[in-house]
Amino acid sequence: MATGTDLLRLAETRLGEKYVNVLVPKNNPHWRGPWDCAEFASWVVYQKMQRLYGCLNNQGNPALTEAYSGAWARDAANGTLLPVSQATANVMAGVVLIRKPPGPGRMGHVALTDGLGGTVEAAGVGLGVKRDKVEGRTWHFCVQIPDVSYHATSALVPPRPLPLVLELADPNQKGPRVKEVQRALRDAGFHPGLLDGAYGPLTVAAVYAFQKTHRLVADGMVGPRTAKKLGVAWP
């Protein structure tokens, strides 16, 4: 039986490889990138389990069907994947962390845990496959893969409160901080439409574009890292 550590060890062999939003043949064991976050996670799992997860068609041809963060979120929400707490994910290698896309056709994010409070993930343009942290970031789902054996490490990972994050919501988040972000986007050449202080679809599109060109995870959300690149003070 494959273990969560097996998933992690395979993911670690691809550290440093390039990020591009591409279709990856999940049944090619020799693929060395480029990757995007969802394709990376689906490839790792397929290599160990010979089953597709997080794809638009999990019964499709593994060389042709597309992996997508929204499909990973779908599989987490419908019970295909097994939910665990973030505290558990921190100390178990190979747990899949999922951030939902903010809307149809948009990108969320997917990462694999290392059991020590960290991640291995295809992080973004200019970042490639790299390590990061679990805590202090938004994850909508933490899930295990069915029929994978998971074991907790002895790591002690203190919880870290989430920072302020602007994300697309219904109703839209509003306020002077949103307007400050909009001004910074406009000044950086990524116009968000009306500077109305509402974090709506036009602002999200500008954030995506800004993130993709500034070595950030492109998820359309503004937190401390994106705010710092924009030159916006963040609580």
C-alpha cells in the first residue's frame, strides 16, 4: 500500500522544476515539468495509485484529462477525498491542501504536506516547485487520498492565525483597504476598473495578472505577500 510519505518523496524529486499552466500526462513517470499546482498533485497521486483525482474527468485518459484546483475542490466537497483537520495535515506527509478557485475558470491552489508543517507545491510563475508552509495561509480543504496509508510524525507545529485576506465573496468585501489595493494595482499598470472599494471580479482579474508577473501564487486573493509586492501596508 502506498503511503503519504511515498507521495511526498516523489513530489520532492521535482523540487526546482518550472511552473507553467500546462496539461501534464499523469501516466508519464518520466515527466520533469513544467507543472501547475493541480497537475503536479494529480501526477504525484496517479504515479503511486494509478487512479485520477482532481481532474475534470477522473475516469478519463490520464494523458489527456486536465487537472484543476476546482476539480480537487469538487472531489473534496463530494466525499471522494477524505477530510482531515489542518492540525492533522501539519503532521502527516502527503495530505492534499486545497484552496478553492474564486470563480469559474479561475485558479485556486493545491499543495502536498511534508508532515513537518511544510508543503511541496508547484507554486507559480517564476517560483516553480518549491517548499512553503501550511500555517498562515488560506486552505478550504485538507484531504487524504483513499487507500493511502498515513502516519503522524512527532512534529510540533503551532497554529498560526490567518492574516487579513481579500477574496471574491458574495457580497463583495468592501472598504478603504480594498480601495488602497485598487489604487496600487492601477499604479502598477493592472487597472481594476472603478476604484469603488469593492473587491469584485474586475479587481480579482487585476490581482491575478499582477500575481502572475510578480512571482506570487496566482489565486486572486490579496494577503500579506501580495500586499507587500503592491507596496500596501497590511495588518
